[in-house]
Amino acid sequence: MQNHRWSCGESVLYGMMKRFVWSNQFWKEYQMPHALITGGAGFIGSHLAELLIARDYHVTVIDNLATGKIENIAALDSSPKFQAAIEDIRNTNVLDRLVSECDMIFHLAAAVGVERIIREPIETIETNIGGTEVVLKTARRYRKKVLVASTSEVYGKGAQFPFHEDNDVLLGPTIRNRWSYAASKMVDEFLALAYHKETNLQVVIFRLFNTVGPRQSGQYGMVVPRFVRWALRGEPIIVTGDGQQSRCFGNVFDVVKAIAALGETPEAIGQVINIGSTEEVSILELARRVKDRAGSSSEIKLVPYEQFYEPGFEDFRRRVPATEKIQKLIGWTPTTSLDETIDQIVAYEREVLNG
């Protein structure tokens, strides 16, 4: 076989082609937006990371694994567009470097779950307020857009239904630390909007309503995965109170599409926006539907709140989001029914249960 000898012209042409391919790839990667997700190993954060990577974002997540799990992001480790830092967002040195390298921040890190909030009120308040303060200060330093995750809890007991973003709110007394989560997230919102008003920092606040789906932990009181696990094990499905309290459960795959779209919508800057389903269901009916779709023989039991939470625990009777604002801004409406969502969670939990 004869060796090919490159002519001078061929060598020059090869070099030009190689430089063109390299520079084209470099430019393509340079143009990719780079998102930082705080709490990115958590339930919602990990799904958001997957969606953004599929849309050609570079994604960095930071998570202290207090409620997040390394398994949630394990499938992303092989992607050249992904990196993770296992650290607390209050570590200012680490956060400073990560923010300086990104284009926008999705701030999802927070203390979550009713049981954890009641058990660890100091950590709840310090994490939610202190962590958000560090994120906003660092974002201001580098002039990076911040999308701040808030919660339907800020509506308190509910002055009117459905919950509109500009409604008045009614919270319980400070002697019930169950309300510390709502109050801490309200402070987060006030602080973010203050940064927007005083420093022109690009801020978007989105309030989440009972987001559910595969990978959600039931460890801290999240009702749907807990019901599904009890049903699959044939254990009693425990409903607190009279079971007539109602919720609207949004599918995580729908929700992260809304979050990502808000990050790409200039009109959302400076706004507070609900994200959630409007398919309302009582918790007792939810238990029945989980039992049915899991093919379970579990008994459904009603127990007083005090057996699960603290004495005098106050619950919301209804949580229903108004979604006209997000529909107008980005044309978003949820597309996944509650039954479809339950089926997704049942399939996921079956796989976990079977190892």
C-alpha cells in the first residue's frame, strides 16, 4: 500500500479545514447558555438540569445533599455539558466562582417538606433566607439573571380562591412554626424584588404548587410518593385530618418546561408567577386513585394531624393556582393529567422497590 504524500496545497487545505471545524465547534459551545441550578440534585432541580441539557445548555448544579440525592444526577455525569459541586450555597467562595461562570441562575435550593420544617425550624429559616441572600448578592456582583423558586405556601390560609399572584395573604401565628416556611419564602420574594427595584438585577419569581413526579422523596411528608409506596407495599394509606383538604398536583415534566421558558422570557423579569395544575382533588380522593392505579389492597385510614405533625397543626383547606398570568406570558398550560402522573410515579416506585 502506497503512503500518501501531502502536497503543500493539500497540507494548507487540511490545516484550514481543521481550524474551521475547531473554531466552529468552539463558537457553538461559546454560544451555549450556561445555567447554574442551586439545589440541582433535588427532585425538581435534577429534572430541570436534564431538560436544559437536552436543549443545549451547559449546566452546573450545586447541592449540599440535605434533601437532594447524588443518584438524581448520576445519569448526567457522562455529559460534557454538565458539572456538579457538592456544597452549600452559603459557601461564598464556591458560589462566587460558579456564578461568575454562568449566564443565569435557577435558585431552587431550600429547606422543603412539612415534616422537616416542623422538626428543624432554625435550619428552615436560615437556609431559605440566608441562602437566598448569598445568591442574590453574588448575582448582583456579576449581573446575572436569577429565577427564584417560591411556593404556594406564601398564600397562607387563603383569603380567596383561586390564588392570584397579587392576592392578600393570611398566615397563622408565630407560635406555630409550621408558618416559618411561608414567612421565610415571603422574605425571599421581598428581597429578590428589592434587588430588582434598587439595582436593576434581572429577577423572576415563580411560585410552585405541589409539584410531583418520579424521583420525588416521601421522606419529608410529600404526600403522593408516600401514598404510592404504602400502596405498593400493601400498607395502610394514611390520610391526615378528614381528607377533604384539596390540592392541585402539577407534573414535574410540565413544571420544568415552564421554569425554563420563564428563563428565556424578558417580559417575566420583575414578575411573580404561579406554576401549577388547576386539576383539584381532595387528599382522600387522591388516596383512592393511588390505590386503584397501583392495583393495591391497602386500607385507607384517616388519622388526626397530631399523630404526624405538632399539636395545633394548621393545614390549608384548598390550594388552587390562578394560571392566567403564565398563560399570557409564555403560553404555558399543563398537559399531563393527575392519573398519568400517578402512573409515572407508580412505575418509578415499582422499579425502586424491585431493586
